[in-house]
Amino acid sequence: MEPLSHPGLPRLSWIDTLYSNFNYGTEGYDADGSEEQKAREGSETMPYIDESPTMSPQLSARSQDSGDGVSPMPVDALVPGGESDSEKGLVMRKLVLSGFLASEEIYINQLEALLLPMKPLRATATTSQPVLTIQQIETIFYKIQDIYEIHKEFYDRLCPSVQHWDNKVTVGHLFQKLASQLGVYKAFVDNYKVALETAEKCSQSNAQFHDISEDLKVKGPKDSKDCLASVSMEALLYKPIDRVTRSTLVLHDLLKHTPTDHPDYPLLQDALRISQNFLSSINEDIDPRRTAITTPKGETRQLVRDGFLVELSEGSRKLRHVFLFTDLLLCAKLKKTSVGRHQQYDCKWYIPLADLVFPSPEELEPTPQVHMVPEHEIEDVKSKISAIKSEIQKEKKASRGQSRAIERLKKKMFEHESWLLLNTPTIPFRIHNKNEKSYLFLLSSDYERSEWREAIQKLQKKDLQAFVLSSVELQVLTGSCFKLRTVHNIPVTSNKDDDEPLGLYGFLHVIVHSAKGFQKSANLYCTLEVDSFGYFVSKAKTRVFRDTTEPQWNEEFEIELEGSQSLRILCYEKCYDKSKLNKDNNEIVDKIMGKGQIQLDPQTVQTKNWHMDVIEMNGIKVEFSMKFTSRDMSLKRTPSKKQTGVFGVKISVVTKRERSKVPYIVRQCVEEVEKRGIEEVGIYRISGVATDIQALKAAFDANNKDILVMLSDMDINAIAGTLKLYFRELPEPLLTDRLYPAFMEGIALSDPAAKENCMMHLLRSLPDPNLITFLFMLEHLKRVAEKEPINKMSLHNLATVFGPTLLRPSEVESKAHTNLASDIWSHDVMAQVQVLLYYLQHPPISFSELKRNTLYFTTDV
């Protein structure tokens, strides 16, 4: 079992820990109290303090939120170009300390809130009607006063140093003293579980204490508009556990940016050594107690992995919580109970690992028919979620975070996201009990399927014995699941705290360069996945590099991100043996050679330069580069400086020069797609290789005489990508900047006749080259959608792909409309998709009839 660095989160590798924990300034303050629920659910678990090393080149460029009290400007902008690395390091020291100081203020406020009821509780303890006994008070609030005094003194001495910063300021002695007092934390951690149990028992037996413990008021930061936040005692008791890790992270980063000859350097080194030794000693005590349970027979059984999976049961999808123990796999359902602390799991089935087998493709029975939700329904739900997110942001600004409307919206968003989680997975994961029946899960990613399979197979290498649990043993085991679980919440964004990052909206450019470390030659390719709406989606695939141990792909992809926080790369060996057909999805099973994941750190990827990185996976190293373009930046259309090409040149100029009604590039790409790509799965949705797209762009711009030969030889996804790129790089969108607001108003009309009148009039108002090209594209996309059973591209899918390209707000319009990336997505893209979908679902529109039938159109633009 991987230990925990926070309730509900598996212990991470050191690089993951860096990204998840380097967030000094937003830690812990949650005006809506959502953190309270998280701590409540994880409180029965012994905490794990993460001691992972966090040295990383990405640290110096991490984004600093405005809540940190640190300037959000890039570091390079803060330091004149002529200054030395040591001077830049000193500026970084101040940035790190400023952020930490802001979070230290929040931490002290939390400790104050925890201590506030202690004095009146003590006063009543000696009366005839005590709320708590003296012993109970001392157990629950054990060492809190000492911890508070230590950090208050630390804050009071550090604050002036940061406020009056210069290169001569030293802070190492403060951190050294803080580290030397960690013994208080050791005593607190040893008492932590008893404190929680005592608080819970007292809360159950005393209504007055229950009310007190559920509604402690935490002051916001001095410069915050929020006054008080309501947080439970249970949530606050976890704060000291988390704080030691954060202090250690700061020491790592201060050392990184402190010159070795600075007076602080040896003091910070000593403080870091003490902190790391402390964390190690704490974890040695905590980990075995946290992950293990004892069976009625006195045996030790440990939880290795758990998570939410969708099971196909009796022909329908069911959300299950699956627990992998050292000797069995258990599938459970959370019982429906009233909101409270006494939730329980109901065991649906279990398989001893000695009896668990993975059937080979040829051994599989056909999958029972499962209802597949149409793609347009999934996209509709995504649009609704995005709209609700925008409403929540507006409501927070209007009510300063305190509103029942926010809770209603969050509940609605949770329902939509849960529906997505249940209905989007399609990748089968079948396991079989060799003595009984098989079970089928549906996953959204091959990554998860591989992780579960590998974890089970690793445990099966041990000498395992088959067994049958008695009803008592099963009851004890199922009861332990609630206490031992590491994944507490359904993985949807509505379960995240407000201070967690929203993710990236825009376009991620990724170049997959090469891979090394293969033991023998194979046919190799990679796929790229990003998270979207709580689950992972495959976005791109390299070509297969034949018979090699060192593939050199050097392929670039553009991936659209919708609130994404992680990028996954999976490396496969291509299988050409048709006997390996998987009956679950009628596809040949390719072998995963390795897989890896990185966090999409905003500051790292949002720089203009490419960021190169390496993912290590089972001895294999995949080298790649990436950079990010935000959605608002992607709205910018830069006209071409030379008018001889076609990209970035007005469509009227191109058609006049070519003496054509539709640009040559559009006609040729459409012809090629209809010739050999109309049955390609995911045509227009799957990214083409960027280098191929750029080659075609250059050929069209130069009017290369060999362009037709190039098209016939080029991968069809690259041709589809070239066509999309052409429309995206027009100086203004095909449906024009001028008419954009009118299209937005027209699609929102409720009366069908009024909408028809307006939408047709808007088409008629387009310049002729734009209108003719648009009608040409409509007919093409309708022909593509006719092949939906094969290519999986419905009219709605195609509208989702092309809507934001053919119809986008101007840069000025976008800035006036909203500043939030997710708002841009929800307000604009939803409407853009609906506009194109309206025309795609409309009976054929003739250019001549549209122009001739003028009496029908009465709406002024």
C-alpha cells in the first residue's frame, strides 16, 4: 500500500509531490468549507507525512497565485537581464518566503480557531454541567497551544525580514529553530488518532460539543475580503500533520536559491536534515498501522490499491469502489445513508488472488450488449458543466463565497460530472474467478487498466493460497474498507477544493522525439492522453516505428485541453497477429511496453519556449517537448505579411487571385478526405502530425506543383489538420467578426420561426466567398457524418471540432466578454457549436435560393 501525504491522495513520486505540494500560499483556506468534508472522510486513517525529495528544475518557474502574496510576474521580469545567477537566486528567495509567509498566516489563524473553544470548555469542566472533562479537553487539544506559540513567534520574526528585504537579510536561524522544535509535532502525531476518536465520541454524546466542533470560525488573511470561514474541528486537527511537509518543501527551495557562501546556507541545510529525519521517523511509526488490518485468524492483510471503477453488471453500468488487498480483490458499493460519519460499504463480490485470472483474448466470451451513450449527449453534458462553473464563479463574486445558490450549483455540477464518469468509459477490463464467473469493468483509459493488472500480477508472484471468507470475516473486511481507503471521493472536479488549480484551457503542443531502453526490436508507437472532466481521454497517436529498439518519431501534436492537469504517455508494441482479437471491443490487443504521467504545471508549459522533458517507464525513457497556448491566445489571428500565400490571407483575396468560388486548399483537402478518410475513425478529431501539417501548409503557400502528390502520400489526419489550420489562421473567422454577436443572439432565440429567419438572414449577410465556402463545408461535413457508424463522427462531433474554428469572437470581443479561461469555454464555445450544428441539421441550403429569397428575411443585422 502506498502511504499517504494527505487524506485521500496516494503517496506520489517525488516529482508528483513537487507539483502537488508546492503551493504555499493557497493552503488550507476554504471559504465554502469543502475541505472539511475531505478531512472528515479521511480522519479515521492514520496520516502520512510526505518526506519525498522535491529538488526540480521546474520549481523556479512555478506559477504564483495572487493569493500567495507574491507577484505573479515571471521571475525573469523581476530581475534585470544583466544580473548574476546568485542575484536572481536572492530574488527567488524572497518570492518563496513571501508565499510561505502568507500560508503561515493562514495556518496561525487555523490554530487560533482550534484553540478558541478550549478556554470556555475548560471553564465549564469544573462546573456541575461540564461539556467535556478536563481529560477529554487535554486529549483533543493536546500540544495545540505549544504548536501555536512556536509558529506565532516564527511568523512575528520572519515577517519584518520579508517586508524589509535586502540581500543582507538572514532567515536560516529562524528555520533552524523551527526545525529544532519538531519534537512537539512528534507528540501531536502520536496522539492524533486518539484525539480524533475522543472528539468523535464526545460529539456523538454531547450535542453542545457537536455544534461547537462542526462550526469553528477561521479568520481569512489580512488582505482578504472574506471575513470568517466555517470549518470543522476534525479538518483543523489535520492541519499540523500537513504543515511539516510544507515547511520541508520550503527548505528545499530556499536551499536551491541560496548561494553556498551565504550565511543562511549551513543553517538551512541543518534545518532540512532535522526535518527529513523527523519525517522518516514519523512515517516508520505510522505506515504499518495505517495500511494493515488483522483478520479474525490473526493474519495481517494490507490494502495495496483502491479506486472507483465502472462495473458492467446485469447489462447496466454501476459505480463501484474496488479494493485490492495483498490476498484478494473486493468490489464494494457505498451504502446510501443520511449525511454523517457512519457510511458503510456493501460487498458485492470478492475474489482471492490465488483464484483470479486474466482471460486471454481468445478465451473471452463476447461482451453482453451495453448501452453506449451518443457522443453528442456527452458533449451536451460537458457544456452544461462548463456553464455551471461560470455561474458558480459569478455567484462567488456577487456573494463573496457565502451563498446557498453556490451549494445548489455545486450539487447540480456533481450530478452531471458523476453521469459523465459513469457513461464515458468504454475500455474493457475483465477479470475471472477460475472457480466461478468473470466480471467486467469499463475504464476510460488503457493506463488504468494496465495499472490494475500490474498491481494484481505483482501480488500474485507471492505464494498465495485459495480461501473462502466466513460471513463474519467478510463483514470485518468490508468494515475496514471505509477506514483504510485512500480514494475518498468520486474523481470529479466538483469534489476539489476551491484553492486547487482549475487546470489548463487551450492547446498543448507536444513533440514526441524518441525512446530508448527496449531490450529487443519491436514495432513501437506512443499514445498521448490528457484528463478532461475527471477522466482521461486519448488525444493523439504517433506512427508505428518498425523493427527497432530506438524509435525516432519526432512528431508534433496539438492537443486541446479542457481544464486538464496531467499528460500521460503510453508506449505500445504493435501487434499484427489477427488471432489476438479482443472479443470485448473487436480490436487487436497491443502490448503496453511502458507508461508515464506528468503534471501540467502552468508556469512551466505557458512559457513561449519549448520545455523538454523525459518520462521514465519500466526502464524505457521517452523524450518529448511541450508548450502551451491559452485559449484566449489562440483567438489571436495574425494576418500573413505576404499576400502570395493562402494561410493568413483574406478568403476574398485568395478566391479572387485563384478565380475560384472556394479556395483551392479547401477543395483539395475535402476531396482527399472524402476519397480515403471518410471512414477513418475520429477523422477531424484525431490530431495529425504537426510536422506533416506544416509541410502541407508550406506547399500550399508556395503553390507547389507537386501538392497533389504530397496529398496522396500524406497521412489523412495531417490533411484534415491542414484544413482546420487554414480556417483557424484566416485573418478573421469564416463567419466574420462583424456578424459574430448577431450569430450569438440568433442561436439563442426560442421561437423556431424567428430563429430560422435570423439565421438565414445572417448567412445571406456574409460576403460571397465566405458564404459559398461555408455552404461547401456544410455539405462535406454532412457526408462525413453519414459514415458515423464507421468513423464515429456525428454531426455534433463535427460541430464541436469546427464550430470554434469557423465562428470565434474577435480578440476585442473576447476580452470584453470575460477574463476566465473556463468562462471563455462555457460562454462562447457552447454557442459556437450550436450555431454550426443548427446549419448542419438544416435541410440543404442553396446559395442561389438564399440570395433570391429576399422577402423572407426581415431581420436587420
